[in-house]
Amino acid sequence: MHLQNNVVSSMFPQSGSGVSNIGPIYRRIDQPIPAHLCPRNESDIKYKIRENLSQCGDCYCEVSLEGGEQIDLVWESTPASGNDKRVIGIEIKTNSALNQATRKLEEQVAKYREKTADDFVGATHVAGDEIMCADEVYVFDELWVVAVGDHDRWDLPWSEGTPDDGWLTYDKYTGDVAYEIDASSRSDTIHLDYEHRAGEAQLTAMLWDRYTSPNTLVAAESWFSKPEDRTISDGRVKYLTGKGQEGKRMNADLTFAKIDDVTPVTPDSTIRAIEVKDSFTSSARSRLRTQLPLYCNSKMFSEVYLAVPDAFRTEAHDFLKAEMPAVGLLSIDQAQEDVSRIRPARQLELQKIPMRRCPGGSPHFAL
């Protein structure tokens, strides 16, 4: 559902400052919940922001640029009355990332802002209303930075050279977004096919949208491990680490459960995990042979699913039937933005679930 144009312009105007609200990633829940259902990282924030921006245009996650680079979000905003459509590149930085940055963000933003058609299509000229030199036709109309927390751009040591067109500060507890937009006018930009430049993160975002509701907890990129490879020390859950794909811990692409089913957690609670793949090559299957058993043996999920685009549903079904009988299958129809359950997951045992208050509080073990 797309918002009306006047809502688009009031959310993030073409210039100016103000505060909007897109909702927090944290729920106000008094009881401790499973730690892997408490969103707290950049991926959760990225999907939350995308969810909101998609109501007023098309928004794509982790878009591949030339040279192996990826930008967190690309938003093609719906035009407000009398305004042209804007293509906005968005880079998200958490507190820890900003605290560690010296001039890295400045250089990164400047590089994205100066990208032209010449970097993508390898053409010398681009034909639109008039023929232009490719290195004079930009990719993004604007480049925004989203700072998570209470960082202000002027607190940073390189603030005077910040080349962004918009600075947004997101409060993950209240959902407030304070914005300062001072975009420079660009009359010549190229419109690329961003849908085909977004991969697994875009599929995960669709699932995030589908399973997010007032009665559900959803989290992305949560750590998990086998029970023997997680401990509690100094009031915090610690996961033992290993090297490469054979490591002792991994991130689940998406984890979700009904709030009433995990407050409190019991051996009969249902906590679902989804591993997302945007292709089903031999390399993808090889990774799944390592990833999916760890999901199933972690005792942190009662159901485990693999999600793939519709084009790979038959191959994926045959693979799971032969090699991973406990894992269910979801098929994603990107064109219709729909998800179908092709194969149910087998019920798994929960054990030694790490708990925490969300947000804050010291975690402890249940079960």
C-alpha cells in the first residue's frame, strides 16, 4: 500500500529539518524473551527503515554497486505533487560504527555520491531528453546517512567535510527519526534496475514484512550455536567461535515467534528460523550442508525453514527431502510479494535458550 503524496512530502521533504516516527525496533515487553528474538543490530534497523520507506516508493536492501561495493538502501521515492522522483542512496551506521570511524564514512559517502552512469554501463554517452556524457549523469539524486542513537554529524571529527545530502538520526527505542536534509539539485541522473541488484537481503526484507505484526517478535541476523557452544559469563551470553563455515556460531537470516508463545518460554514454544538463499547453485547447496545442520542442532529453534525464489522451489524441495528431512521450505514470489509454504518443518527440541530483557537487562538461561 502506498501513502498519498502529501504524506510522502511530510515524512521527508526535499529540504529542511524536523522529526518523523517510523516506530521502534524494540517492543515494550516486561518479561525476558529469547535473546535471539530481540532485535538489536544494523540489519533489524535496515529492514525497519525499508519497511517504512516502501510505503512511499520502492526501497531496495544491500544494493550491489560496481567494484564489489554494496550500499545499505536505495529508495526511489514516490513523487509528491510538483516534484520529480528522487533516487536516494542511504548508508546506515550504528553507534559502534560511528565511534570507530575516522574518515571512512566521509570517503564512503563521497564515493557513492559521485557515482555516474559511466561506472555502471561503460558507455561514453547516455541518451535521455538530450545526449549527455556518461560521466556527467549521476546515479543518486541524494545520499543520506542514518545514524543510530544520539550521534550528531557535528560531533564527528570530520564533520565539516561531510558530503551527505541528508543526515537522519534514528532512535531505536522510540522510533523517532530526526532529519536534516539539505539536498543539492541534480538534473541529470540515470534510473537503474535496482531490483536485480538486490539479492538475499531483499528476499529477507519481504519475509520481515510478512511476519511482522503487533503479536509477533521478528529479528534478523541473530547469533545461534549448539548448546555446548554457548555459555553465560559476567551476566552475558557468550558464543564460542570457530573459523569459516565450520564455525561454532552463525547468524540466522530471520527468527520469529508469537509473543504469547514465548512469554514465558516452555518446551512447547514455537520459535521459527529462516535461512534465505537467492540462488540454488552447487556453491549454495554446499553452504547449506553446513548451515542447516547447525540450525537444527542449536536447540534454539523449534522449526527451521529454507526460503528460496519460486524458480528454485523444485530443486530446493528435492534437496531437502534427500538431505535435510527436518527442514521446511518456503517459496517466494517476488513479483506478487507472496510467500508459500511448500514443505512443513519437523518439530525440534528447544534446550538451553538464552534469555534477555529487551532492551537492556542481564540475560539468563531458561529451560
